[in-house]
Amino acid sequence: MNTAVKENVVAVIPPRRKPQEAAAPAAEEKILEAGSKDITGKVGSIIIETEADYGEAAEYGKRVKAQIKAVKDYWKPLKENAAKAHKEICAREKEMLAPLQEAESTLKGAMSSYLMEQEKKRLEQEERMRRLQEAEAERLLNEAVESERNGDAEEAAARMEYAETLATASTVVQGKPAPKVSGVSASTDWEIESIDVSKVPTEVAGVIIRPVDEAAVKRLIRMSKGSVQIPGVVYKKTTKISLGRS
């Protein structure tokens, strides 16, 4: 083997120490690093021109492999300890977060229920107003008929027009707005209550949802703002609460 500088020692691989002779981790790491630099530094000077050179290169390759193993052996217990520590830290974090996350979920649920109850009251009030409006329109129609019978065509026409206006007018009751609290936002969402896979079609609105993909179903519901009807799927409107940090 031809090299830029002829040497008898091509690499220094530290011998295995017995446990009682083990160097401090930092010291052992420095020895390994020095040995690795020595090996890698000489690789660039290797020139293979003969079979003998080829054989020597193969032998040198074995030294490289031995150094790789030495480095891996050094880092293996350190990585295992780090992995164990990471696992223990994650477990402890999860343990501490669990009651807080449950508390957050409870608060969001209570806040969402409050807003949903306010919306329910608004819709009920809207329905009451609609019925009153229909009753008033019917009363006016009856009075218009009576006025017509009595020969008062002008009064009958006026009552009829007003009755028609009431009958066609939409009733919208403005509900109490959600409380304004810094760091808190509420948005409308939909929650799937049940899915009967035997009734769900292969495709809805151009979106393939078979095998039944609950995420795709939710996207369809949100895109339609709760108006899409999917056979086999039962869902309800909900209020989603987002909490910011103080």
C-alpha cells in the first residue's frame, strides 16, 4: 500500500478497560474521538495499486469497523439512560397535565353548554313569535273577510295586505350575544353522535367516504354548515370553546 507518509501504526484503538479501570465519560470520549480522527485522517492518504495494497486496505477497514463499534458501545448506555429519563419525564408530565386537561375540558363543556342553552332559548322565542305572527295574520284574514261581507272593501283590502305581509315575513329573534371575555372565543361546530356504516353511501358531494372516514364526514358537515344530510350519520350542532392564556 502506498501512502503519503509510511507509518507502522495506522490507528490507535483504545483497549477495553475493566469496570474498575473505566475512565470518566468525558475522558473516554476524548480518547475515542482522538482515535477516530487518527483513523479518518489516514483514509484519505490510502492509494491501492497492488493486491498487497488491497489486502492492507481491507485490514485497515477492519480497524475502522472496530472503531465504529467502540464508538457505538460508548454511546449505547448513554442513549439508553437518556431514553429512560425522557420516558420518565414524559410520564411525569402526563401525570401532572392530566387533571389540568380534565379541568380545561370540564370548563369548556360548561361554557359550551351555557352558550347552547342561550341559543336554544333564542330559537324557542323565535318559534313563539312565529306562531303569534301566524295567529295575527289569520285573525286579520278573518277580519278582512268580515269587512268584505259588510261591504267595506277598502278596509278588507288593507287588512288582507297586512295579513299577507305578516304571513310572508321571516321572524328573527336576536339572542343575547356571547359574553366578551379576553382570551376566549366561541365557534360553531358539529359533533357526530352515531354512524350506521351499513347506510352510509360511497360518495357524498364528490367526496369518497367509504370505508367510512369520520374525518371526511366531519369536513363535509362543516363545509355545508350543518345542512348536508348523510344517510346513516346522526350529528348535532355544538359550540366549540377556545381558551387563551392569561
